Amino acid sequence: MGACTNDDEQWSFSSASFVDRRSSKQVYDNVHGNIYLDPLSLKFIDTEQFQRLRDLKQLGLVHMVYPGASHSRFEHSLGVYWLAGEAVHAIKACQGLELGIDRFDMETVKLAGLLHDVGHGPFSHLFEKAILPQILHGSNWSHEDMSVRMIDYIVDEHNIDVDSQRLKKVKEMIFPSKHLSHTCVKDKKFLYDIVANGRNGIDVDKFDYIVRDTRACGMGCNFQFRRLMESMRVIGDEICYRAKDNLTIHKLFSTRADLHRTVYTHAKVKAIDLMLVDALTEADKFLKISSSIQEPAEFWKLDDSIMKTIETSSDHELKESRDLIRRIRRRDLYRVPRYVDNPQAFSTNRFRRPDWLKILCICCCYYYLLLQHTNDLFACNNLLEVWRHCTERRRCGCEQCQDRFDSGKK
Ligand SMILES: [Zn+2]
């Protein structure tokens, strides 16, 4: 490991920052403070394809339940760009000579952070995880693949002068690193763990969205990513952390689990998600939304405004979709189980034989006959999957439900 005195570190940080900042533009981010955008990144940022990220909400429809969660992929991408630079800088400050980190590496990793989500579709993960699979009856389309195609499209469309080797590395870095071991250049492999770490999931993408999402939703966040960034070191070509920071890493994943439980899979969010999936599935027959998913020249025109387009359209063919979106606006939502009466179900990735009938009786005046293979459902998607696996709907016979039914509630 290279020498790392306080003086060296101070000098290295300040001199590099000085050089970068003279030729950079500055923006203020509400999570990280001042962010300095270098000239190469600005060539990508000032394009309509990147600016489109302003119209993609980071958390899809979560803002319908948590009103503050209206932050966009644009600010998240700038955040990941900044943290990617800070991470390489922190490593360089202590091991720069030993590892041979140069300016080219730093700009490449930062660019990968900036562009890692440029291929996301409307409503972010909902598009690839639920909307496309329902429209196409299964789909392996991924936003990472589209990000790669979109990067090439932006370079061609805007005649950006960028080194082909750099571009190749940027595109490799946005895929989870473990999938690249047999294809990518082995030189400085640790650089591929910074934006999307497929080996252990600890990367600056997560650092940014954990802090940004919790803040937007008004949740507390004890996770201190700066503590990890300051002490990360490269050993055996892999980024490592001090053993005494294990609690900080635990907080990273426990906060993420909290976000999944309380925000991403909130029952009302899931209900609204399902309604939008159905609305877009119907609309696709007329609008052919899915026909643009292979072609960046068309895909960049798709964003969250598709919901408003359908809602305000007078086309007869969109009536069913329009009615569903109106129901979302008027809070006439699908009924989805509100909570699970089985904490153990959340203790592992997969359910351990939850009492389905009990869960569903609690939730509403109906219960559902489920298919046989429900034990395989993932915990994080349980409410959605329960709904999806319904084969028949019947009124529940319990006293509480009978009272609700008699009083005219759904
Ligand atoms: Zn991201």
C-alpha cells in the first residue's frame, strides 16, 4: 500500500480539485452540496437525451403516497457522477502511485456514474420489471442495455469527441462488475466496482439513492457513506473496507431493507403501480409504447409524461387506460393487502410458509384462492405477487369482513 500521510492527502485532494474546478461548471445538489461538472461530462449532460432524465421520477409513482419523493433520475445521476469521482479521488489520494490511477481513469469512472441510468424507461424500475413483462408476456429488456445503446446514440447524434477506449470502459462499468470478469479488461479491475458493484452491492449508486430516497420520504438515515469513502482501500484489485466499518455497511443494507418495506412496496404504492401497469398495457395497443424499446432514437421520447398524455387524450381507444388513470387521481385504488401478519416472512429473502388466508382476511372483505407455488414468492414483492397469483375472488366469511360487507364497503 502506498504512503499516505495527512499532508500528502491534503495536497492531493486540494490540487486535483483546483485543476478540475477551474474548467468545470458548478451546480448545487441538495444531498451533496456543490457538484463540479467537467467539460467532457457537460457534453453529455447538455443533450436532450440526458435532460430527459428530469422527467423520469427516481421512484416512479411513490410520490403519490410520499409527496416529497418527486426527485428525478437527473439529480440522482449527477449525484452518482459526483460520488464516483470522490471515490476514485479518495483511493488515488492514498494509493494513486501504487495503483497507477490517472486522470483518464477518474474521468472515465465519473462518466460511467453520470450515464449509468440514462437508459431507464418511464416510471423507472416499474417499466422493466412490470410494465414491459405484462405487455410483452415476459421480457428480458434491461435499462443497462438501453443505457449502452443510448450512450452510443448520444455520441453519434451530438458528434461528441470521446476516446473509443474510454467509451468502451464507460459502457462496461455500468453493468454489475461480477458479470464482466470474463469479458472486460483486467487492468485496474477495482475501477469497475465503483458504480455498479456486482460482487457485494456496495457502490456509489447505492450510496446516493439510499440517502436521496430516505431524505425525500422523510425517513431517518443513519448510514454514513463518507465514512466508507474515506477509508476504502484496494487490496488484491478489489475495493475493501476496514473491519471496524462493518456496522456502517450493515446500516447501508438495513436502510435499504427499510426503504423496501416502508416505501417501495407500500401497499398503496403497489396498488397504484398495478393500476398504471394495466393502464399502459391497454394503451400500448394504440400508442405502441413497447415498439420503441430497442431504438434509442425513439426511446428517448418516452418519459413519465405518458401518463398525462393518456389522461388528457380524447381518443376513444384510450378510454380504458384513461379511466384507470382517473381512478388513480381520484384515489379509487385497487385493493391490495395492507400488511402481512407474519413478521418472519420478512426475515429472509423468501417466505417460510406464511398463512396466506389469514393475511388476506385481515386486508379486506375478500380472500383469494391462490395457486400452489406461492412459497416461491420473493418477500420484497409479496403484496404484488399475492395479487398476481389470485385465481378466484370470494367473499371472506369472517365476522369483521361480514360487517364491512353489510355496511356497503368494498
Ligand atoms: Zn442509479
